[in-house]
Amino acid sequence: MRAEAVGGPILTRVYKVLLGIGILGVAITVWRFAVGLGASTALSDGYPLGIWIAFDVVTGTALACGGYAVALLVYIFNRGKYHPLVRPAILTSALGYSIAGLSVAIDLGRPWNMWKIPLYFRSWNLNSALLEVALCIMAYVGVLWVELSPAFLKNARFNTILDRALIWIIALGMLLPTMHQSSLGSLMLLAGPKLHPLWNTPFLPLFFLVTCVAMGYSVVVFESTFSSIAFKRKRETPLLGNLQRVAATIGVVFVTARLLDLAVRGQLGFALRLDLYGMFFWIENALFILPIFLKVLPSAMVLALAGALFRFDTYLLAFDSGPGWHYFPSVAELLITIGLVAFELAIYIAVVKRFPILSGAAPAPAH
Amino acid sequence: MNSDRRTFFRSFARARVQPPSDAVGLLYDTTLCVGCKACVVACKAANNMPPDTDGYGGGLYDAPEGLNEFTKNVIALYKEGGEHSFVKKQCMHCIDPACVGACMLGALRKGEHGIVWWNADTCVGCRYCQVACPFNVPKFEWTSIKPRIVKCELCRERLADGKQPACSEVCPRNAVIYGTRAELLDEAHRRLAAHPEKYVPRVYGETELGGTQVLYLSHVPFEKLGFRFNDEEGVPARQQTIQHGVYKGFVAPLALYGLLGAVMFRNRRKGGDSDES
Amino acid sequence: MAHRTIDEQLRLAGVSRRSFLELCGKLMVIAPALTPAAMAATIGRARRPSVIWLHMQDCTGCTETLLRTSQPGLGDLILNVISLDYHETVMAASGHDAELALRDAMDQNDGKFVLVVEGSIPTKGDGAYLKIAGKNGIDMLREVAGRAAAVISMGSCASWGGIPSSTINPTGAVGVDSIIRNKPVVNLPGCPPNPYVLLGTVLEYATTGKVPKLDALGRPKFAYDRTIHEHCPRRAHFDAGRFAAQFGDAGHRSGWCLYKLGCKGPVTHAPCSTRHFNEVVDCWPIGIGAPCVGCTEKEIAFTVPIFTTADIERPHGPDTYPPIVAEHRGISPAATGVAGLVGGALLGAGVIAAKKLSDDQ
């Protein structure tokens, strides 16, 4: 089964709605740059990072870890039967990471200096976890589009060169996310005593890495399911079922590990408190354990939600600047995020219809 | 934490950062401060800061509610029952600054005399320094479209001219004084020894959070004045121990890369990645 | 008369050394730093400067301020310290004798006298609105100023046009320095200004041969480099937020700050808050409960309504403190609404999709 373009018209009604939402997001982004962050966001000195980081970047890239997670399965654990899932996962990843990069550019207060991050190497502070995240993500975006390029480029010579280098590019495409997804965890460790004990563990990088793999599989499962339905393809049900089982198991292992870690650190007391922190801690754990009892699709959605909540909580809930500070994203922040996601969906649909991404041309068999 | 894990981490652990030999700072004594706010006015004038008339300034007064993008130094009042104290808030010029550890391109750096200062050249406005600082000191110019990070820099330019920081120069009761960190620590301990009944027996900043160059003596518990943390470890220490542990010499990443490549090479030879489903 | 030293003249006039030292003490408050004794010695040695005083479009208030004192002898003191050789209000001569007096005064002290001008100079209709002894004001001013060593514009009218220059300015009234450009002109705005400012300026000229340091508007810095607000005795009330809201209310009777009644103290440069008038403490507008109208400032006086509040250029801290923990901006209800809507929609869609697609499986 080779990958093929789905074909069909791109400008459907749904598509136009997505474009509309995206354009609204663009307009608000222009406004954000005209009036500055203070007027357009609910960010403050007590909450300097908001949903553009916690969701668009941290959660968004984790959700875009499908490419990473499936590549691990196919190329390292040699499960060739999952190969058809690779390309759409890489596309999702490429788009997800590109949108994350765009979100960073929108969130930065002085974006005209952004080019200095990769190029001003003499100014690099090698102690900064954020630098490592930024460079890694910038490199990974490049790697993803290169990995995806065979779908767009028909140049034979380029493709042969690419083919030979593919192993090293794919290996890079697995190394880089390992590095930065874990570093996204260590980022919040620098908040030090401002990070609530329930999330403040030296294993945070490992937890972020492990949950991102689970999220990656979950996203592949429901992206594949929805694509099959939307574009009337055969559903890869058994494959997806296996993937989701792996992901759900990771969820349970994660919860066990974090509870053990809490006990060893002597902080279990915080888990037993009836405050906001305790409550959200257990909601997270419940959402990570539940999937193993659910059917494939709901399992995937709940697990993705669990991973997202875990990240939101680490970045926005567990982070405490002291009394008197509040944060809830402003309307502009929300609309820009929604607009970016809408654009991401729109581009995915267009690419999938025009380029050979999805496999399985046969229509779904009649029941 | 068992000893194996501890020694494992210790091998990568950052050595405790020492204060620079020419470290200067301030010593603020709450028992001497009368809340005249001459230091707030002097700081604004010396740094050309605009007035902050929103909030309870009501358009008439420069009345910041705390440190913010218009205010690098502020006097707050703690009052509870019969107890009251003023407290001066500004950058603590930590010996192991979290903000410096956070900054990607070194826009915040610890320079001459250990002063932590901000350079516009390489700042991208990511605000990670605000996440890191345990005292919530760096403030961001939210109302500007070319925002900067605003915080006390111990009047670096005045120091270069041989003058004192504006706040310590103008204080009519020497409640805040300027000197080398060593001198100030000596003076602080001298006061604690001479009048133990007047003070909480601690110099805040001597060892807290890795030690700071701005030191405090107080007659009320430090938590009441807004000092939330007492850990001895500098904030960047733990995160950097982990990061360095993993990335030291880039050995682990390169090893992993090699391993991944090798496995894939072997798999390809075995012919495993077919399209069969 | 113009050649005696001030010491000699004072002795001749029978003015006591003590009165003179008192005068020097009063000059201290608004003049540069010297002890009264040192100032007395310096001034005493100087030759009494010859002063010619011209009236233009004036109300004679500035002359009155010079003479209006509650301590007997000060008028004499002033007249013994300077030699007032021509002054239409106080001199004995009139008619042709007056014209002669002016001629004599100019001839005897040619190039050495100080010209003090009171009142604005009308320029419309070729200066036809002011004619003295057949000459119009502009020509008279030019002639006398041409032979003076220095010119002092006494009062707001002479400094920048004053009351006659407000609104439509029917006579085209201007200050002296719009007409005289080739001589040093010192502006002493005020309606009227404090007489000690004039005295200090003239004496500084007499003792040093130079006019005092002037600001960008030609006003002596020793008196005009501060605003009323900076030294106002009611400043503590301003800082503590205690304002009189209406004339006669409790706050007004308690002597509270008059800012809300339109006091222009924050934007008016003048020495009035440190040196009151008529030698009586609190004998000045704010002291008697009347808001300052900004009479020295061209953009404020007779232009901005008296009861319009002034802008504070450089606000300082009030008499209150921020707490240790301040409450910062809260959560926008609109945003929670949008987030709720979107979140709910996604959750709902997810649940429906899961159910439908699970059934298909």
C-alpha cells in the first residue's frame, strides 16, 4: 500500500470555516503587535508565561510527538507494519512544531532579536535550559520538513541523496525530541521553590519525555481514525489498537512512578490535601489511568487530555509567584491560539488532499 | 535519597558559587527605616523612571503598588496587630542568580562587583528570567511595544563615577547603606551581637538561595516582610545539575545518536521495514 | 546723589544698622547664599544705583507692592538703598518739570542707570494706545532703554504682557523684551511680584555689575527656579490627600490643600511660598485660602480659568504605602466565557465522536 494524495476539492464548507477562524487569528495577531503584550494578553509579572507557551509550545509539541513516537516503533523496534502511519504522523509533527515556533515568535516581547538565538553562538548561555529547547526545536522543525520532503519533491537525484542520508536524518529526528521534550520538563525546575512540590521533582524531564511518547501515539490514533473517516479510507484498526495499548500502559507506569517519587521525596502529604493542587494532581492521575480501560478512540482522547493537563498544571498551576497574582488567558490569547490550530488543520487537510501522505486507498468496506 | 543516587548526582553537581572578590551590596535595617521614601524618589530620579500614577495614585501621585516596569525600588509597609515594619524591595543581586542562569543569550549577566544587569542587545523578551527569580524582581515593560526588563542595577553608572547608589546616598537615617559585601556582613553581625533583643537573629541574604549581595536585618520575621524562601541552595543549582548531568560534554546525546543510527542500520540490513501490514 | 555709597546714605538718612541688617536678612531668603552681615558689608560698599522707573500700560500695582509694607521705614529703606531718580507716581515734579526730571536723570547717569519698566507696551496702531508727554510708549521705551545699563521688567505686564495681553489682546500688549533686544533684560513676573525680588536684583547689579543668573525666560533663578508647590506650607496636606472641596467647607477652614479649587501652585514658578507679602506671615493668596492663579506664568495667568485644576508634572509619592502583598489584575469574565465555550465544544465533540466511532468499530 503506497501513500497517495486523497484528492477532492479543498475549499469545502468546513475548510472555509477553518480559514475564517485562522484569518481572525491573524488579524488579532497584528493587533497584538500594534498594542504590545500588556494590552492584548493577561500576562503579568507574576505569570510571565501563559497559554501561548503552556499550550501552543509545550502541549502542542507534545501532541506533535506522533512522528517521534511512531518512528521509534518503526525504525528502532523494527515494527515495519506501522510504516503507513509514519508519514501522516511526520506531517502532523512538522505542522505542530512549526505552529509552536510561530507561537513563540508571537509570544516574545522582542522578537526582532529572535534570529540571534541560533546565530549569536558567542552569546549562548550553555547553562540555560531554554536555549537548549529553542535550538533543539529549531533544528527539529528543519529535520521534520526534510523527512517529509519526499512527499513533495519529485527530483530523483535529491531523493537518492536523501535516501542514503535518511538513516542519519531519522536518527536525528529521534534524538532531538528526546532532548527537548525532556528539557521542556526541566524548564520549570528553574522556578525552584516557586514550583509546587507535587510537580517539583528532579524526574520532571523524564516524566515529560515519557508522557510525550504516550501523547504521540494517542494523537496518531485519533488523527488516523479521523482521516480514515473524513477521507473515506480503510481504518487501520488493529494497528491503532496496539499503539493505544502501549500508550495506555505508559500512562499507568507514569502514574506509578510519580507516586513512588513523591513518597521517596517525602511529599505525599501534599497529595492528600484537599486544595486546588491536590485536586488537579489526582485528576491528572485519573486521566492517565483511565485509558487502559477504554476503547481505542476514547482511550486516545483521554490520554492526550491527560498529557495536556499535566503540562498545563506544571506550567500554570504549580507555578506560584506569590499571593496577589492571577492568570487566565485573555480573549486575544485564546483567539490567536484557536486561529493557529485552525490554520494547522487547514494546511493538514490541503496537504493530505494534494500530496501522497496517507496510505490505504481502498474505501471503508460496507458493514 | 540513598547514597548511590546522591553520589551519582554529586558527580555532576555544580559547586556552590562563591561571591566575587569585589562584590558590593546594600545592607537594609528595618529598625532604622522610617518610611520617608526618599530612596524611592531618588531611585526614580537617578534612573529617569516615569511616575506610576495608575492604581491608588489616582492620577495625582506616583504610588507604585510594588516593583513594576516604572519602579525599581519601593518601600512597602507590613502591619499586623501591633507589629509593623517597613521593607525596601529591589533586586537582591544574588550570588548565584536564577535569572542569569535562565537567560538564553546572556542578556542578564553578573558583571563587575557582582552586579546583575540587563543588556538590551541580546534580550528576546522571553521572560524566562521572571519565571526563575525567587524574589520576582525582573519586571517586564508590558505597556511598551519595545519592552525591556526593568530592575535595580545598583546604579552601575553612578558607581563608575565613584558615587554611591542613589538610595543609600539619600537615606536620611542610613537605614540602607552601601559597601562591599564583606564589610556589610561584618556590620550586620556586629549589630546582631550588640543588640540581639532588637533583631530576628539572622542576616537575610547571607546564605539564603545561595546568598545575595543585598542583605537584610529585621525586627519582625522575614516571612512577614514577603521573603518566602529560606532554602540554602541557589535556584539554578538543581536544574543545572540535572541538565549538566545529562548533557555533560554532549556525551550522552552523541552516544544515543550513535545507538539510534546503529540500530536502524542493523534493521535495514535485516530487511525489517517493509510496507507489509 | 548717585555717587554716595549706600552705607553713607543710610547713615545720612538716620536708618539704623539693625534695620539694614534686617533688610539683608530678608533678602537672604530669596537671594544667593551670604550671611546677612557679609551681605550688608558688600552692599554697603556699593554706590547707590540710579534707577529710572517708567510706567507703561500698568495699574501701578507693582509700585504699590514696593511701597506697601507694614513696617514703617521700609519705603525709606528702599529709597535710601537705591536712588529712585524718576518715578511718575512718587516724585514731586509734574508736567514739564517731570519731563525735565527724566532728561536730567538720564544725562547725569548716562549708560549707568537701571531702567525699571512697569506695565505692558501696546503695539497695535503703531503704539497709539499709550502716549506720555506726546511720545508713544514704544519710542519712549526705546529712547530710555537705549541709554540704560540694564532693564528690569517689573511685573507680569512688563515681562510678557500681563492682563492687557489676555484673550484678544486689543492693544497688542507685549512685554519689554519683545521690543528691547540689545540690552540685558531681567523679567520679574508676578502680579505683583515680591518687592524683595526687585531689591535683590537691583542690589546684585549694584554690587557685582552683572544681572543675576537668569533662566530661559529671563527670570532670576534665585527667585523663579522653583514652583510654589515645591515649598508650599500646605504641601503636607497635598501629599496626604487632604483637599478643600469648596470655599468655606471644613477642609478649607482647616487650611487644607487648595489643589482641587484650582490652585496653580504646581505649575507656577515664583518665590511666594517662601516669601510672603506685606511683611505679614501668610499674607499671600494660598495663605488666606485663595488658590494660586499662576500670575507669573504667561500660559496660565488670565488664560486658564482660576478653578481649573493644574497638571502635576512630576508626581511624587503620597503619604501611604503599598502593602507587602498587593492584589494584581483579576480575571476577565469575557475570556472565561470564550474558553468555556471552546473547551465545552471540544469536549462535547470528543465525547460524541468517541461514542459514534466506537460503535462503528
